[in-house]
Amino acid sequence: MKVILIRSEDKPAPSTGRVLKTYQEARLQNTENLRKLVVDAAAAILQEEGPEAVTVRKVSQRMGCSTKIIYSLFVNKEGLAQQLYLEGCKILAQRFEEVPVSSDLLQHLLDLGEAFWQFGQEHSSYYKLMFGGAFAEFKPDAESMQGTLTAIRQLQVLIITAQQQGLISDQEETGALVAAIWSSLHGVIHLYMGGFLGDADAAHTVYKQTMVLLSRALFAASTPDRGADRR
């Protein structure tokens, strides 16, 4: 007896109303589901014990499977690290998207900066993996870098909007301005994580001061009085 399977995009089987999948489609779906479960297990270890604890062996133990299965899905530890990196990008993007949009673009910039600080505090393991070189062997590839750009899109849109409104000078390229802000904030967080800025409260104060100075400098370039209004 010959069994004919219809693809998922075809109409449902009339006898049962169920959509049948080909073997390849079912296998692909199962593989993607398994990959997600492995990433979830690795993410749990990352958050609970830090980046140094994320090993293929430990993830396989958490999953109750052999290391061979993990390698078959991600090739190596770096492949798993990339998926964790992209997961961190999603969390960061969500944190930025949760920031209420304000017509006061300077204040909105300060709020986005605060959201980034909170991400670093609440998801420090992700931060160290993404920006702190916690996985020495892992170097972000093109897909990972695109994930980062997507995560900070809110910041890019704000700078573009402010330039279009004449609130920030358009003499500098938007990407260069975003990179300047991004680098400065990373600098403060890295100094804090390195133990150079005292406890979290002291470091947060320095971070907020840095954010205010950056914001005022950007907006004062085209509107000198704006900086004075924030004093």
C-alpha cells in the first residue's frame, strides 16, 4: 500500500482535518525544537553559574543526553555561544522596546541609557558573553553583529530623529554618534565589572553622569540652550 503525504502548505486531509507533514518537515521541526531546548538549558546555566560554567558536557548533563547530540546540533561550543549571543540580543532589544517613547528626545536618550545599565545588571552573564569576552574562543560573526545592530535600533532611530529635527548636529555620521555613545557606556560598565568604580551604586552614579554629559554634548551641538535647561 502506497502512502502519499501532503506538504504542510497543502489543504488539510479531508478525513481527519489534520495537516500531514513530510518526514523532512517533521525532522526539521523536531531538530529546531531540540536546538531551542538546548539553548534554553545553556541559558539557564549561564544565568545561574556564569559564562565559565557553560560547557558542552554540562549542557548535555542538564539535558540528559550525550555530548554527541549537542555537537551534532551546534558543531562546537562556539556555535552554542553564538545562539546564546543572539538570545542576549533579543533580551536587550526587548528592554529597549519597553522604554516609553518621549517627545523629549534628550530625556528619551537618557532613558535608553538607563535601560542598558539595567540590562547589564540583571543579565550580567549575557553581558559578559556578548561584550566582555567571556568565551575567549567565540568571536561574533556577521549574524551576531546584525543581532547587535537590531538590538540597539531604538538608539539609532532616536539619533536619526534628533538629527532630522535639528536637535543633534548632522555634521557627524549617525553610525559614528551611536558608536561614540555605545563605547562610552561600555567603558563605564567594564570599569565597574573590573572593580575600578566601587560598588553598584557608586558605579551607577558615574554611569548616569556620563550619560548626562554625553546627551548634553550631543544636543548642545545644535541647540546650546538645551544643555543649560538640564542643569
